[in-house]
Amino acid sequence: MKKFDIDDRHLLTGRNLIEASAGTGKTYSIALLFLRLLLEKELELDKILAVTFTNAAADELKGRIRQFIKDALQFSRGVPIENREIRKIVDKVEGKTARSLLEMALLSFDDAAIFTIHGFCQRVLIENAFESGTTFGTELLESDAPFRREWAADFIRKHFYSLPSDLLNFIWPKMDLPVLEELARGVDSKTRVIPECQESITEKLEELQRVASAFQGHFHQAKQIWESQARDEIQELIQSSSLKGKSSYKNDKYEALDRYFRYPELAFTLSSTQLALLKKFSYAEKLFAADIQHPFFTCIDSMLASYRDLSGFVPELKALFLLKSRVETGQRKERAGVQSFDDLIQRIFRALNGPLAAELKASLQKRYHAVLIDESQDTDPVQFEIFKRVFDDDQTTLFFIGDPKQSIYSFRGADIYAYRDVVSSGYVQPDRQYSMDTNYRSTQKLVDAVNKLFSAKGNPFLIPEIELVQVKSGRSPVDLTENGQHSAPLQIWYQSSTEVEAHHLARGKKQLMLKPAAEKIFAQHTVSEIVRLLDPRTKAKIDEAPLRARDIAVLVKTNKQGRMIKNMLSERGVQAVMSGDSSVFASFEAIELRMVLLAVSEPGNTGLLKAARMTSILGGNLNDLEVLSEQDWEREQVKIAELSELWQKRGFFPMFHTLLTMYGLKRNLLQQPNGERVLTNITHLAELLKDAIEAHDLGISNTLEYLSERISEEGQTPREFELRLESDSDAVVISTIHKSKGLEYPVVFCPFLWSNTSVRTEGTVKFHVTEGERAVAAIAVGRSSLDDEQLGQASLENRSEALRLMYVAVTRAVSRCYIFWGKISRMESSALAYLLHRDYSTDTKPEMMFADLCRLNCPGLIEVLSMPELTSDKLSLKQGKQVPLAALRFQGSIPWSWRFTSYSGLIRGATEEVEEQPGIDEIETKEEVKEDPDSNQTIFSFKKGAQTGLAWHDILEKVDFTAEEHQVIAKDELSKRGFTEEWMLDVSLKMIKNVLQCPLMMGDKEFTLSKVTHARRISEMEFYFKVNGLTQNKLKSVLGDVAAGLNFKAVSGFMKGFIDLVFEYEGKFYIIDWKSNHLGNQLDDYLFPYASLTEAKAKDPGCKLLQSMIKGHYLLQYHVYTVALHLYLQQRLREYDYDRHFGGVFYLYLRGIDPSRAGKTGVFRDRPHRRTVEQLTAMLTGGQE
């Protein structure tokens, strides 16, 4: 391959393939190519298509390209920039032209065609509905799991339920619902299914029943012989024979056979132990002595032969199920009017093979003049075929950009052989294939060490087309030193099995460590080394800066391994965070939350209550069952009943918030060792449930059903379900290798790169078969379905991916990487066994194995050494004198950044959650008011304070605005608050009449609340919306002096509150807030003859009512309310538009309203600018609208 040069003039034409080894700046180069296409070919922004494979990658690429365009524009305007490559690109184009192109690109950047593969396919189907045959109104699903489940259940009902019960017992464990669901996932029309079966499912099941009948006959014959006193004969026969190993035929074996023959209905359900038992009484398997003759042994031989035949049917039945799955799940989705993300790709592929293929192809070629395909090594054959068919003309510039050495997503459909075909098929000519050879991530020594490690084998990745490119480092030295001394950047630590306790070794003489023991030992050494490095006495530094915990990453294969490392680090005083790809629904907290919600859903169920009370969410433990008195349990029942009522009346999230505060969840959890993780999971689960409830309008029972389904769900984890980091403090990062791809860490530990890659006996096996010169994807149902050649190919592909995974892991490191290895049971097929040894064998003695490993030693680059002695020291960052023992007090800082907040919380500068109450004027402005002796029984003399506000709020919430009579409601609500005097009722009734008849807009006498029916209003509308990273400065940057005078800590979580009234009038929606504030004893004290806040500030900044709005921070309040209603209407109105649908805000000062003043007193009105609301919404929620 040619060396990649961003300035190569040939790059902007034809087809190009660019291999970007780890750390070589792939995203950076794509952004530069994008810039070149924009300027040198003068392509419009939306004519350049960039496709990648995850939302995160697409977001990163968008951000990088946008920044490069901005930098280029700055440079074109004469502003100096540091990026030399951008300067060179801009200099190639005439200055005025460059500025014009870049300005246009920046203005239209929202039109940039930067998508995930699924996003691209969705766009194609929408824009080319006719050519692609797209059905309008089809709903897009993230997962088609419900349809796979439905098809699997139908298959079981149709074909298995009619089987005899004993045969069903045989089939069920091997083909139950979860097994079939998983089988049906991800098999596309181009994958060959093995074994290939010609019969129908019905014919195969009939044949199965015939073999089952034969097995039953042999079973009953053996049973009859055994139970007719043959047991003693056989025992005596074996013991008196010349059979080797006859001492193993102890009495327990004969008793086990007694039990097996005692239950003929379970004859088919042979466990592995029972199967091994029968083989001990088989001529064919065990009994080779000539002096052993008995008809029972012949019957056992016949039984085992029939059982083997029976077992052979299972892969064939699974294969037939798989073949039908392709059609069945597709038909079910079509009938339901839905499609999955993968269906989008298949639909385009079919369209390109259909009658309108030429039209679709021409449309796409006209639409896109340049195409950049990122992470192309993770493309599957169908995706490659789409791009190859569409962009096969000479006019389109096409780039395939990726690294086959980092193809690690076969479980998501990535096909390294599809990439290989592009390289070798001639589609991209050899002189247009480039390699990026400068690593900007790792130090030169570590780059050289990795080159040497993978060069130890001539074919390091087993597939010849995957070449190891010898890269160099482009990074300045950032070595890790300890007490000023340098060590080799690549450390290979070897655990000799001769030094391991006997119970950690497998049986036999080969001294092989058991896998669980090796995992634990390697984890312990990883943790000990991390503690040593972080110990101040080690003086570990990266480029003269002290090594911190966040500089270290431990890369694992599974989340279970990650949790083990995290727990060990915690025990040693080292903080760590998990960055895995497992679902939060797979966490223990999801199970506990379900227990709690079940109890809340059935408050009278004592069993559910006790189970819930034992959870960490409610702060309980098993001792509570004995300790809590009957009165305690009654109090618990009352609490749960209150939560249940709250869920029914106000919804899930108010109930969940009350549960948090009722049980002091934050306070209790954050005092526990793993409390941050638990709290993060619980709040994450609550957010996901809230989203699901809103999206699908779920009731209580449906919510519990949704949660149960997510907990039991298997397969790929959606991005929003992935576990969140529980802390961003200085902590060791623990990540799966897959999750770490694209990231870098100064120091990386790889304790578990030695996993077995042999082909599994059960489950599906994915590999490739050769058809002509092409490799075709195949899926086999179990190892037994493969012939020797296929088994060899499947094993090679498994090991090759393990080697690529190893490459990804070690290339995350900047300065140092640790690899752990040893003589481990069943690891002869592992990546490390292949790469680290000339000829690995389990027969090799541990010391010889270590000697072979030592040939990799290279001074200054690679150091191979035996595991050092384990330590148990805890990390102590401060050394000092001993202090007297004393009880510990919790002195940590509780992170209040995630919480519920409200308008009240913001203005009070609250760090704790402030309970927002409907009907309360949060801040009453204190005015100096002169008493009017002649107004002792007027609205101005009505008692000031919260009780008056609550009474008037309650009245206005309940009265019918269109009715004439309000006396009953007013009298009832006033008396509840202690206002029983007649004049108080009279004053309140007059206030109600004034409010309902007063024009809300000056100049529009018809616009009054008396026109608003109950159906067009929502009183005390409660809202919650997500808040992400809200700070004072951010708020002020959008609202200016509206946010002046605030002093609150940063907050993420949820904004909540109550809007006194939302109503609709002539197609527009309005907000009203009732204010009982006392501003004076004259109507003129409540004067506001202005149409907006802006007009009032300009004409009369000293206006009493305006000052009340400012001092009470009501301006901020109604901006928050506007965002809440804005978000609500976006969800509820199909074609919502702020300018068309939002009417504005009214703050009605109830003491100052008089219809005769035509809305000029007591009515504050404003309508925030659309841009302000959109910016505020984006800022509050931490995203874009």
C-alpha cells in the first residue's frame, strides 16, 4: 500500500481505500478530506456524504468537520491559526472564493450529510420513496425483538405442543423460547445456514418421533432387564472381570441407574452426568474386556445410538427454524406497519435489485458527488454491496476508511471478509490503496514494542490480507517514570502454575491453572500494581506530572470481570468507575427497583412489602424481618400506600421523587462503598421508565411489564440503556475492550486477553465458506453441524478476531501497557498462546513456557517477568503520624449536581431538593404599604400571606369560568383557610368576576377568561423535564438580567414545577399565574399599561408591578414555564410551531384587576422571543431541539 498523504492530488477523484492503524488520526484526516472536497472541488456541503457506524462517531465527526470549517474561515479572513494542514488547503484556493465557500458551508451546516449507516438508509428511503417502494407511515423500531419473540412462540405452539410429553421434555431445553428468540436475531438473506435441510419441519418432526419410539423401546427393554435382578449380576460380572478401571464402578453408580430407570417419563431428559453414566455400561464406549457379556450392555448400546440420532435432529430443526425466520419476522413487521434499522438496509438492497434500480441509483449519484465511509472494516456484505452498486460511476469520489486490524464487531454483523473482498477484488485499484503510518497516540517506544510483539509471527492476524503496518510515532515523549527511572513500556507478566495453590489447578499432571483461578490471580496482581503506581512513595510520573488514578485504565472482556476489578480496587482504597456496554436493566438495581414498584402497585400485599423493604433502595436488610415491630410494619404499609396513591393520581415521577426523599436514598447510599454506582443506576432507571411511560402512555401494570421485559431482554444494548459513569472524579477507568475503541489512556492493564477461542459445542457458530473467489457468510447451529474444514475455518476466524481485539486493547495505551499470561486450562486456542509462543502446547512445562516467552524480551521496549509477590497494602495518599482511633464521621461531599430542582430551588440557591407546591406564590415581595382607613373591607385589606394565596388559587382552580355562580366553591375554599367573615366572601366573589371579565390583551375586549371552557384549560399543570449541566453563567448567557441575582450550584437531573393555568384560545396556548401579592391600596399601584416586558422596561422601569415581577424573580419563573409548555406542545401537536401556537404569559395580580381599566391594571403580559425560548430549551436540557 502507498503511504497516505493528505495533499495527494489523486485523492479527490475515483475510488480510494485508506487503512488507518490505531492512533493515526482517522477522524482528523476525514475532516481534512471533507475540507478539500469543499474547497478544491467546490462541492456544496450536502453533496458530500459521510457515513459512520455509531451515533457517537457521527457526532464526533460533525464536531470535527464544523470546527475545521470555522478554522479555515478564520484563516481565509486573515486570522492566524495553528493547523498547518488547514492553512495549506485554504491557500490552494483564491481568497475570496474560499471565504464565500466556507461562509456558505458554515451557514448551511445543519444540512451536512453526516449520518450513521442506518440514518443514511432512512434518509434515502424518505427522499426516494417511489424508487425504493417505501410504504408511507411505516414506524421505525430500534429493535424487532417483539416480532422475533412472537414468531418463536408461534413456532413452538404449532410444532412442539402436539408432541408427546416425554419427547417435549427432550426438545424443550434445547429449543425453548429464549433459545429460538436468539436464533432468529441477525440472520440476513445472504447468510448460508448449516446444516442444509431439504425436508419440511413437519417431515423432520415425524422422523424425530420414529427415532424417539425406537429409543423408548430400547429404554424399556434395558429397564426390564435391570429391574429383573440383573443389577446384582452386572455388579458381580464387572467386579470379577479383567476390566481396567473397574474400581470406579462403585455402589453410587448402580444406585444412579436405579433412579434413572425408576422414572420412564424422564427417559429422554438425559443430563451430561446421566449420559456419562450410561456410557460406563456400554460395550462401544467403556466395556472393552472380553470376559464381560450381558444383554443389558447391548441394550445400553442401542439406547445411546438412538439418543445420538435424536440429538442430531436438534441442529436440523434449528436450521429449519432459522430459514423460516427470515420470512416470518419480516411478514409480521410488514403487517404491523413497522421496520427495524436493519430492515432499512435490506429495503435499499432489494430496491437496487428491483425494477426501479436504475432510477434509484441515478437519484443517489445526482444527490451525492463524494462519499466517505468511515469504519469501513465494520461494514457487512449487504452494506458494501449497496455502496459499490450505487457509486460505481467515474464521477463520484469514494473513500473507504478504516482499519481491518480493528474489526472487532462481528457480533453486530461486521464482516472482515467483505472488507477483504473490496481490497482484493479490484474494485479499488492497488495504486489507490493507502496506509496511514504515523501514530499520534503512543510514545515511540511503545509503538516499537507493539510492532515487535505483533511481528513475532509472520501472519499475526491469521488472515493474510490483514497486514501489520509498521507505524512510527508522531507524539512527543510522555514516558512513565518511577522514582526517575524508566521501564519498558510493554510489560508481559507471567504467572507460573508451579507457584499456584493446588486447588487452583486442573486435574492431571500438566499443571494448568483453572480459568476462574487465573482470572482472580491476574486481577489481584493488576490491583496490586495499580496501588503501587499510585503510592506517593513510587513517585510515578507521566511527563513530569504525577500519575493520577484517571490516567489508568483496566480493559476487560466482560462486565463481570470489570466488577471484580472494581471491587478489589475499592477494597484497596482506589476509586474506580465502570465504562461498560452492559445495560442498566441488567444491573441488580433494576431487579430491586422492580421489587419496590411491585410493592407500590399492590400496597396491601405484605409479602411484596417485605421483599421491597429488604432492598438497598428502601435501606433495609434481612435483620429487619426480625427487628421491625408490628407497628413498624404498619408504618411501612402506610408509606407504601401513600406512594401508590401518588403514582395513581400524579404519575410515576412524582411518586419516585417522593420515594427518594421519604427513604433518604441519596444520604444512605452515598455513605456506602459502592453507593455512587447504585444511585446512578437507580436514577438512570427512573429516567428510562419515565421516558417509556411518556412515549407509550403506560399505566402502572404496563410500566411493570415494560421493566420486566427490559430486565429479561438479551442482545445488543441500546446506547441510552448503557451504564453511565457514576463519577467524573479522579478514578481508575474500567472498560470493556469494545467500549474503549477510539479512546486512549496513559497506562493500560490487559489482564484477560487469554480467553478461549475454540468453537462452542452449543449455540450458533458464524464463519465463512468459499464460493468461487468469494467468502460467503455462514451460520452453523452447533459445532456438531460442521465438517473438519468448516470447523477449522470457524476456529481460525474466532482466533483472528481475538488477535484483533488484543491489538485494539494494547494500542489504547500512551506510555505503558501490561499483559498478563500463564499456563491456563483450555487456552491453547487463545490469541496470546498463538502470538507469544513459537509452538504452544499444554504439555510444555511451566518453566519451559516462561523461557520461550523470554525470547520477546527487548531492552527498553518489552520486558517479560514473573509475577511479583502480591501485596495487600491499601492506597494511602498521605503519609503521617498515627492518630488515635475514633469513630469515623461521614465527611464526604454529597454530589448534589444530580437532583430535582425548580424555579424555587434556583432562586433560593438550593443544593438540596426544594419541594415545589402548587398554589403558592413562592416569593411575596415586601412593600411598604400605607393603610387606608376607609378600606377596611376591600380586596386591598384582605389578609396578606400564603393562606390568602392558597385560598384564591384553589377557588380559581375549581370554578367554571363560563358559569355565573361561584358562591358555593368560594365559600367552601375560604372556610378551609379560616376566612369565614361575610365581607371576605363578597370581596372574593367580586375578585373572581373581575378576573373572568377583564380583557387580557389591551385593545381586545373579547379576549377574556369567561370564554375559556373546562375542556380548554389545565389547572395546576405539573411538569418535569430533564436538565443537564445547568449553571448560573449558562442561564445568564441566555436570559441576561432576567437571571440576575441568582446564586445556585450546578445542577443536572430534572426541573419540576406547577403552572397555575394553561389554556387554549383561538388556536393559541397561554400561561397564567395567579398572584395575591399586595402592592398597595390603590388600583394605580397595580398599573401595567404595556404589551410586553420590553416595552415596560423602556417606558416605565420603576413601575410597581414590574418591580414586583423583577424582585420576585417571576421573569425567570415564566421563562421556565414557557420552556415546559414548549416541550409539552412539541410532543402533543403534530405540526407544532412556537410562533403559531404559543400565545404568551399573563401574571394576574388579583388585588389590582378591574375590567373597567380594560386590562391596564393587574395584568402583566409578555411573550418571550422564539429564539430565546429555543436557546433556553437547548441550554436547560443540555442538547439541541
